[in-house]
Amino acid sequence: MDRRLTPYSGRVAHVSLSGVVNAPLTEGLQAQVIVPVANLCASPDGTRDRQLLLGDAVTVIDRDQGHVFVMSAKDGYCGWMAEGNLGQGPAPTHWVAAPGTHLYAEPQVQAREKMALSLGSRLAVVGSWGAWANTPHGFVPLRHLRALGDWAEDPVTVAESLLGTPYLWGGNSRFGLDCSGLVQLSMHCCGKPCPGDSDMQMSLGRLLSANEPMRRGDLILWKGHVALVADRDRIIHANGHTMSVAHEGIKDAVARISAGGGGLVLARQRV
């Protein structure tokens, strides 16, 4: 079983694993992320695997000295996070459609900002004040939000809105992204399901044959790396070469990654 997708902390398992693991079972408790970005780790205080954003829903399966083992609702990813990152609140109604925004204490541009939010964050809008959305966390410019279900149309356009975002291993936000984080965030903003890591993303869509030309939105996958095709000559990816989200020529990237020991392209997928 892949530990990243197995709701079993090593001590307690989700009821979906009944008959699969010999451990106490729980239906878990429902909660949501209440901070801008929360690290999802392999162990309590361990290395970061992925990140969840404000408003993301989780099922809490286990607790251990200020940490909780959770399963993410959006992709099934499992791991540990700080217990203080979670809370309760109304179900989100909107998502942040701008690359980034701020929550403000009052509905005016001169007000003190309370926190910065990333593209993809989810909020419950409980009212409006002119050009401002009122949420349990504070006020957000309405023009930065879209209703859940009102998705973006093109994952590449979403990714291109994040050009220059710094590279961060396991990053899923405007504050830092890795290759699979960029692909997942871009897909989710278009209402498309997408797993969290590049090896999982190899199962997305249809495998292209060797002689099929690639088009905008296709994926190119190496061992441990993934990129979105921007056009016939370029990809966009979060990469450790530029340490950012950047465009790169397809031929240049293939040659550079191979020369650097990253191997050959493993797959080209049409999502």
C-alpha cells in the first residue's frame, strides 16, 4: 500500500480499510484548514510531502502530541500536520481565482491585512460589502473570488499566472511550488481531479503514441518530474534549474534533464 494514499497512521486506520489492516478503525472527524498553508508531512514534525490550503477539507484519523494524521478530501493524500492548522467552519462557497490575495480586517484598501492567501484557497462568503466579500476570516476583494463550480478553463493559463513563483519542494501554493504542485493546483482550479505527486500524475489522461504531436495542456513526465506543454515548442514547469515556475523550450529541457542525470521522458499524457 502506498502510504501517501493509505489512511492508516500506523496505529489507527480509517473504516475504509476494514479487513485490510489489523488496527483500530475510525470514521474520523471532519475538519478544514484554517491557516493560509499547512504542511502535510510523512510523520509528526517530519519532512513535507505536500501542502493544503485554507478551506481544504480533511478527515482526522489519529492524534499525537499536537499533531493529527489526516486524509485530504480533494485527492486522498494522507499525512501528519500540526493540530492547530485545523478547525471548524461553514462549508466554502468560493475559491481564490487570483494568483494571490489578502484577507483584511475591514472592507477597505487602507485596512490592515490579516493574512495572505494563495490561488486555490477556499472561503465561505457570508455576505458582501460593496466590492468586498465578507468571510469568517475577514474581507477579501470580490474580484479575486469565483464561486465553486465556476472554474478556470485552461490549466496552462492558470500555470502561467504563477510564473516566477519560487520553487519549493512539496509546495502547493503561490508562496512556493514544485513540479507536481503546479500541475495539481492548475488542474484543480479548472475543476479537474489531479493527484498530488508526479508518479501518480502519470495515470492522468491518455498516453500519447510516439508519433502524436503534443498540444497545449498535455503533460510531459520524467522520473520525478512533470511539466505542462504550453505550445509546440515550450513547457511551463516549477523546476530546480531556475528555482521558479518558468517557461523552457521542450528540446532544451529534454536535453538538460537527460544530461543532468534525470533520465529520458517516460510518458506524454493528454489529460
